[in-house]
Amino acid sequence: MKALIDIHCHTIVSGHAYSTMEEMISRAKEKGLRVLGIADHAPSMPGSTHVFYFSNLSVVPRKIDELILLKGVEANIMDYEGNIDMPVEILEKLDYAIASLHPPCINPGTIEENTNAIINTMKNPYVKIIAHPDDSRYPIDHEAIVKASKKYNVALEVNNSSLKPDSFRTGAYENVKSILNLCKKYETKVIFGSDAHISYDIGEFTNCIDIMEEIDFPKELIINYSTEAINNLLGENIL
């Protein structure tokens, strides 16, 4: 079964990525994706763009040939109360927001602080995905996060980049495995994210698939294989 969806991708607008939006679209079409989501880093990430960029994404077509293009943002969790660095008036114009913990934007806290930050962020109705909740620099209560994910209908990401051997996120393999086993237990859905920062990585889920096969994770709990699942996550009929 082929993954249809990749909505964690970055363009040169993020400041530390290397392909244009048009290059990302072209590569996604070549790889046979049905849905591509561009989620550039929000303004608090050093080197990223101004909020005006996100407010003007309405000029970008929704459909390009057979590819559905979603417009999102990877917002930064800024504090342990779960506030993010995107105003509501911009979020309501986008298809979705990913939220994540990044060292330039928030210092790692205790397990309780980091867990509270993520769960409080999940309560934001515009946040649909928690990206790379696998980084040991930000220890979290895996069971609490998985339960909250199901409660608030916010997907936990299995980040292909985190699982690379040279990843800068420490302990990712062990953390992802722990989270996935809990997702199996509670029947909580997850989403693959390439976290592509160059067009060649779009739709690249090899590391995600390897760990899924290792623990025999149910495919019906993986959002990337189902248009119905992505519609349910984002709350709209994309396809």
C-alpha cells in the first residue's frame, strides 16, 4: 500500500530548507502523492519568514493537476501553557497547523512541563498535528500524550527525519517505539511526516515504515493511507 499524503514539508521560506514551493509540488506529483501540505516554520523560528507570508497563501491554487495542495504552518510552542506563535486571524485562513517544540523557541522543561505544553497546545482547535514528539531533549509522559491525542483528535507524528541514523534528535527510535505501542493499545491514529527540507525527501517514509513493521502497527491507524482519515483529522472534505 502506497502512502498518499505528506503534509509536513518545508520550502526555502523556512530559512533552512532548500527547495521552492514549485519544486516541492513538482516532486510530489512525480512521486504520485495525492495530497501535499506545505507547512513552513512560523516567524519565531530564526531565519523564517514574516506572518504576512502565511496570510497571503490564498493566492496559491488548491489543486494543481491531480495534486491537492494544502496550506499550513509549523507553529512553535512558546511556553508551557501551550501558546503558539501564530495569531488566530492567520490560523483560520490556513488548512491546518502543526505544532512542535524547538530549542530556539522554548527551553526544555521537566517531563510535567513539556507534557503540559503539548496537551495545552492540542486544545487549540487549529492545531491538527504534534510534530516529532520523540526528542529526548524534551522528555514527555508518553501515555498522557497518546490519550490526549485521541481525546482532542490531534495526530501524533512519526517523523521520518527523526529516525535517520544521523538525526540530531536524541533517543527518537526508542521514544517513537514507546509512543506507537501506546497508540496500538488505545487505538490512537498517527501520521507519517517526511519533514522534508528539500524536494527529494517528499513522501519519504522508509524509516517510519520500518518501525511500523517491526512492531506490527495496524495500517488502519496510519492517516497517510486514507483520504477519509485525513478528512476526519482536518475536519473538511479534502478529496
